[in-house]
Amino acid sequence: TGITSLLANGVYTSAYPLHDLLYEEWASYSVFYKYQPIGLIRKYFGEKVGLYFAWLGVYTQMLIPAAIVGVIVFLYGCATVDDNIPREPYFFQFKEEHNILKPEGDGWSFGGFP
């Protein structure tokens, strides 16, 4: 099946078994939890692509703690959304206490500051 029938029909002249090995070790949904076979990727695709996938693996691992914190904060927000009491922002309280932007005549002036 697959590549064997394509070889038999003459669509391809040759096939490399590493492709099948990469599928079994890397490109299958059943191995999503395993580390990437960087050596096989490097041999099959070359140095640049192998380094790229090695970097993606490290980068993904570095994002896992941030993702966990994000999920915790999101779930906390969902759990406490009904407890949220809208309040007047702090600036408006400060403005009233210090007499900032009080109306005078036709416009607004900065009262309380020289």
C-alpha cells in the first residue's frame, strides 16, 4: 500500500525507508507525547531543518509553564466573574480629592495646580 504501489506503477523510481521510519517515529498522531527524533530529521531533511525542529522543541517546552499559568488565571477569572463589583477607577477618586479638571466657565481647567 502507499509507496509500494506507487513504486510498482512507476510513479516513483525509488523510495527511502527513512521516510517510513520518520512517519512511525515522528509524524504519527500516536507518538505526540514522545521527543522528536532530531537525528533522523537531520539526516532526512538536512542540518538547517533539523536545527529548526530542535529549536521548536525547546521553545515549546519553554512555553509549557506559561501556558499552565495562563490556564490557571483563566479558570480563576471564570470562577470569580460573578463576584466582580464594578467600581469607579482610582483616577476619578484622585481627581475629586485633589480638585483636578474642575469646570470653570465654558470649559475645563486644571484646578489645584499652579
